[in-house]
Amino acid sequence: MNMTRSQFLFFYLVMTAALASGLAIFSSASTIALALRSAAAGIFVPLILALATAFVLDPVVSRMEKYHIARSRSTLAIFFFSVVLLWLSGSWLVTYTQQMWISLVQDFPRYSSGLIKYIKEAQMSWQDQFPFLIQYDLTERVRSWAESFFSFLIVATPKSALKLGSLLILVPLFAFFFIRDGANIRRNLIALAPNRYFEMAHDLSYLISRQTSRFVRGRIIEASIIGACITAGLSLTDIRYAPLLGLFAGITNLIPYIGPLVGMIPGFTIALIDLGFGAQFWWIVILYVLIAQVILDNFILIPILISRYANLHPLLVIVAIIMGGKIYGVLGMIIGVPILSACKIAFIQIRHYRRAFSLPDTGTELPR
Amino acid sequence: MHNLWDRILRSNKEEESLSAFLQRIPVFSHLNNRDLQYIKTLIHTRTYDPGEIIFEQGDPGSGMYVIRSGHVTLFTRDARNKREDLSILGPGDFFGETTIATPAARVTSASCNENCELLGLFRSDLFAVAERRPEIANRILLGLTSVISERLQNAILELRRHPVSEEAD
């Protein structure tokens, strides 16, 4: 194909313009995505926490509505009651937590060096038995992890206090509107569906939101009971930081399979270093493993509170933890599993819905 | 000045007319004015174009529709997909009420003859009312039961009047 010089020049200019505009669109799209991500970063945590709060408080508001108290008023009453409770317990709670936190930060190097000592002994014994593991230095890994965690604790404490302050304002604010207007928000979103799919979308959204809220509520109540049980059990011993250890065990209990194991580590470490291998240590082991996990969680709480089909395969749990951790750090690890469970609930509800209506064949013969 | 009052009063009139309209529907006839104000927040108002299908025979049914304006044709299709019209409904009529309490597939299809405004009340809304305001749900279910009983009675009388001959089988 013969091209004149002017045609070639025109072709060259068009291609350059196309490339330049393509690059401009790509860069502006990525800038917009980046801007959206950074804008959403601060709002994600309060939103998730507010949703969880709304799920927990919603049945209380609905119950008050039964007695002809308007939804806005009953929501306001609950928040007012919570604020008064926090206000009254605030001065004691803040001082108590602060003292405990400062003493934990002081004690942390002692506990980490104790843990490293135990790991070193274990490492020497397994390297004697399996010489090919000599290259793998677990002690060094744990040491560097403990050092970085300690420096994070020191740096992050003032930052966390600031974050906690903003959360204390944002979470109740969002939760208030989620409880009061949640149904309306869902209704307005569903109203956007085309007429042909409106009924199905409306039905499914109700079923999915009901199951998800039950699941999240169940998980939070389960974690709170486990945390309270561990705190109460540990308070019977001479161990320090029982409330913090209970809180940690409760939060990690939100992650199935792996969470409870991680929740035990600080308790066992502190018990071993402060109390040694005594009766109290074995009581703490029994408390964590047998009482909290086996009897209370597996035999009582899970069958009552958690729907069977929200259970995830252990492989999926691990994938959710890794992916959640990559996206949102420690918080991502905790909320990754409930989010995946909610997706599974949605999937199962859609399948149930399709199956329930595909059984009767009303398409051909009708009585006349 | 006149316009301002007109605008304020018009919105009130419209809202009042929706309550008054709902009260004329037998399913909601047991509800008082306060209940109707509550029900208004649950009703979904949908607009349809002429010829638009509302639902098809065999679709998952999850609630009832009340016709506020326009006309709706209920029809069935036979094995060869041939359409047979069953009835034409107008403003104030309602259909699909048999699926409001329990999930079932639609036994007929429904389409709009002209521009229609339909009010939808669905099973999930009824469940939500039953949790929050059980007395209102009771009154709706009472209205629904009397409508369905009346239709059942009529169907029985109709069957007695025109018994199905054995030869037809």
C-alpha cells in the first residue's frame, strides 16, 4: 500500500493522539480509583463497625416499636441510654484501661524475651531430631516480629487513641442512621430494579439481609460471651491483664478455626512466664480449650446462634484471612471471614429461591 | 399566594387520597387511619407502560398488586404458547393475593393494557410488619382471609352450578 507523505503524517498524528488519549484516560481512571480508595479508606472501618452495631441493636429497636414507640424515638432512646452508661463508667474505664495498657507496654519486652527463650529451646530440640531444619531460624523470625510489633505498639498508641476518638463519634452516627433508615435505604435501592425483576430483587434482598444480620449478630454475641467467659475464668487465677486477654480472645474468636488458636497464644505465654507450669497454668489451658472452645462455643453457642449453612470450608477461611489481610491488614483478617460468609449466605439464598420455584410446573396445563 | 396554598394542599390531598384509596380495597378494609399511614410506607408504587408484562405464569410469586390507574389483563398460555385472556381488571381491583402468605408460582400471567400505576404489597413487607407491628399484620391477614374465603365460596357455588361432566374427562 502506497501512502503519500501527507497521509503518513496524518496517520502518525492520529495514532499519536489515540495513544496519548488512551494513556490520559488510563492515568485519570487510575487517579480517580486512587482518590476513591484514599477517600474511602477512612470511612471503611467506621462503616463496617456501624453496620455491625446496627445489626446487634436492630432487634431491640424492633421490639420497642411493638409498643408503639416510633423507630426514630426508640433508636434515639437506645443511643441516649448507651451514652449515659458510657459517661457514668467513662472516668473509671479510661483510667483502668490506660493503667493496664501502660503496664502491658512495659511488660511486653519481658514476655517476648520469655517466649523467644521457649521457642529457642524447642528449636534446638527439633533441630537435633531433624538436622535438615537447621537452616530454618524460627527464633530470629519471632524476635524480629516481636520487635516490630513492640515499636508499632509504642508509635501506634497515641494514633490509636485519636482514631478511637473519631470512631466514637462516627460509629454511633452511622449506626443511628443505619438503624433508623436501613429499611428505607434498601427499599430505595430495590426500587431502581426494572419492573420485570423487581419482585425477585425485593424478595431476595429481604431474605439475604435477614440471614446476614442474624449471622453477624450471632457471631458478635458469640464472641462477646467467649470473651466474658475467658475474662471471668482468668480472673479466678493470679494472671495479669485478664480483661485484655478476654477481649483479645473474643475478637479473634470472630475468625473460625484459626482465630481461637491465635487467641490462646498471649494467654498461655503470660501464664507460662508469670505463673510457671503449675495448677494455675493447667486451669488456664482447660479454660481456653475445654471450657471456652469445646463446651461453651461448640456445644452451646454455635448450635444456638450460628446458622449451619453460613459455615465456611477451612480452605475458604484461610483464603479469606490472607486476602483480607493483604487488603486491610489486621482488620481485614478479622472482617474477611464474615464478609465471605455473607457472600455465601447470598449465594445459598439465591439457589434456594430458584429451587423453591422451579419445582411445580405450572407452565402448561391449568384446570379450566 | 394562591399557588403556594395550592401546592401545600395538593400534596396533602394526594396523600389522603392514597389512604382513602387503600381503605376501599377489601384486604385493607380492617385497617384504621393510623394503620393506613404505616402501610403507606410499605407499599411500593410502580408504573408500567402499555403492553408491559407484570409477571408471567410460573414466575416466583411474592405478593399482590392493587391497580390504582389503568387496566390489567390476566391471561394464561397453553402448551402451544397460545394466549387466552381470563379477565380484565381496572382501578381498585387487585390480583396475586394468593402468593402473599406462602411462596408459590404464579398461575396466570398479567400485562398492562395502557399506562398503569400499581401498588405492590409483598410477603417480605408483611413479615416485617408482623415483627414490628403484629396487630397491623393481623388486620391485613384478616382482610386477606375474608377475601380468599369469599372467592373460595364463589368458586364452590360456580362449580355446583356448572358441574364438570364425566364425559369431558
